Amino acid sequence: MHLRKIIAAILIPFAAAVLIGLAVLWPGGAPSHERTGVGFDRQTQDASVTKVVEVSCKEAGASGVPPTGDTSTAEGSSAVQQEQGTCKRATIRVDSGDDKGRTFTEIVQPDQSRQLHEGQKVVVAYEPSAPKDLQYSVTDINRRLPMGLLAGIFALAVVVVGRLRGVMALVALAISFMVLNFFVLPAILQGSNPLVVAVVGASAIMLIALYLCHGLSARTSVAVLGTLISLLLIGILGSVFIDWAALTGNTDDNTGLIHGLYPTIDMSGLLLAGVIIGSLGVLDDVTVTQTSAVWELHEANPSMGWRGLYRAGIRIGRDHIASVVNTLVLAYAGAALPLLLLFSIAQSSVGTVANSELVAEEIVRTLVGSIGLVASVPVTTALAALVVSADRAGAKPAVEASAAPARGGRGRRRKR
């Protein structure tokens, strides 16, 4: 019980500090800016493809109708296609906004990766400063229906298998998105330190998600404390190595656009914030699993001391480490697969690839997160073993009580 009081003495002020941090850093809303018309920073509307007809690419090129956006062909290849290929002229109807019902046409080259067909739902970009016949262009496919259906299947699977715990997990997931959307992102855009915002936001998500899903108990508190210690380690290592490796966090078009719109944002701090938030989800899994394993071992053998609980729990943790670290590395590799393929095509050496900032960021992110995961196993297992072994006070009398009738029985038999 003494250890439980110590953990409570740590977590209660920590939770209070998180609430104060949320109150102090809570943003009034993301600052406005004029749209650049680049990437995601452009006006878009919903639209539908109403008609698609085949035309000669040469005729389509001469007609002056622009090709659909995001073409993936080289100029020489496009020239050949215009001379020899068959293109498609798509008629698109705008379905939302002030110009609802307006139609325009676009030419789709035959070698484009994205082809349009009649009845397809699309997203169109709107540029009000362009000439009237060039204000709209197809920028993407409308994927809301399949994405929404997939999310529904996911939620159903979680509820069917997890039951009440599954419902609580979905509620916690929704709250996590709300914290990210209404606190973390606007606070960073408003000019607050990304690292401080990430620490406060991740801590709030951790407290809400763990206690909501697993209940207010000593077991959950141990998992929270183990997660907190591991996050602190990840934050320290990330800060040291991001600074040492001179990682700027400004490596692609999206980060470049953010830096251009909000030059006061610390991009390296934003990178570290991403490392912390990205590691949190896997850390929760490891700490909760290790804590539950130690508690179940104690239930199976209440007479086992904290050293025995720790040794048994760490054996489970070693298997967990092997699988989780591999999962984390493969997750990052899968996300960066096109980039890795590009380096392979260029026949760059492993050293050259690893030294490039774009890949170095992912390496630092992966290794720092993995070190935190590995450290969370012995830390959480030791804490859980110490706390749960404090309940052994009633274990020995229970064993002795169960043995007492047998001794009494033997005495009576001898007496007879």
C-alpha cells in the first residue's frame, strides 16, 4: 500500500499539471492566412463526372482544353501520346459551393495513373483568380464512402470482440482525435512550443485513454507511470539526437508549405513532437500488456515474490519487445517504401541513403521510439511486480489456513 501511495503522489500532481498545461496553452483557434492554392492549401469542392467520351489526343491538344490535374507523364511522352493515342474528354459537374451545377471539361491522357469514368465522384480545386474556363480542375477522387464504410467495419469489429472495453476504446480514440484537432494542432499553429504542446497533449491522451479503457485502478496507474517514464526517455533522446544530427524537420513539400505559411514554427521541435505522439500508441500497448501479465501471474501464484514476478514478467516482455520493435520498424519502412524504391532505382549506397535528411529523420524516429519501447518493459514490469507483491500480506495466512485442516485431521486420526 505504501508503493501505491507513492504512485498516487506522483500521478495526482502530474494530472493536475496536465490540466494546467491544457488551460494555459489552449488556443483560441488556428490563425488565418490567405490561401496559396498549393497542395492542401486550396479551395476544393465536390463534383461528379457526368460524361466521358473518347477523342483524339491531337485534336484534344489543339482544342485548348487543359488536361486533368496531377498528370504523371513526362513532356516527351505526352507529346507522343497527343500525336498517336486516344484521350478522353470528361465533363464534370460541380456539386457544392456557390457554383453548384456548373460544368467544365478536362482531357485525360491515356497514360495517366488516374482515369475518370462516368458517374465517379471527384474533388475539384477552385482558383478564383484564374480565367473563368480554367478556375476548376480535378484534383482527386472522392473517397469518403469507402473510407467511411471501412471505419464502420472497424468500429463494429472492435465492439463485437471487445464489448464494453471496445466501446470505451472507441470513445478514447474519439477523444484522442479531439485533443489533436482542437488542442495540439491549433496550439502549434498559434506559436506555442511544439515540444511542450506535444508533451501536454500526449499526457492528456494517455491519462484519458488508459483510465477510460482500463478503469481507475492500481494496475492502470502502474501502466500510466511506466508510459510516462518511457515518454520522458524518448523526449530526452529525441531532443539530443535531432539536435546532434542537425535535422531541420523541413524535408518535403508539406513541411515546406507549413514553414512558408507559419515561419515562426520550430520545425525541428515539430519533428520531436511527432516522435513523442507517434510513440505513445505503441507504448500504451506495451505497458498495459506488461502490467496485466504481472497481475495475472500474481493471481495464479499469490505466494510469488516480486523477484519471481519480475523474472516471469520480463520473459513475457522479451517476446513483446521482439515483436513490437519489428512492427515499428516495418511500419515506418512501409510508409517510406516509395522513397526507398526511388533510392534503389538511383542505385545509391546504404550510407548515402541513410545520411540523407529525409531518411535520417525516419531512422532517428524509429530508433528513439524503439529505445523507449524497450526501456518500458523492464521499468513497467518492475513497478508492477513491486506494487502487486505488496498485496501478499494476506497470501501466507491463506496458505496456512488451507493447510491447517489437514494437520488437524492427522492429529485426530492419531488420537483415535
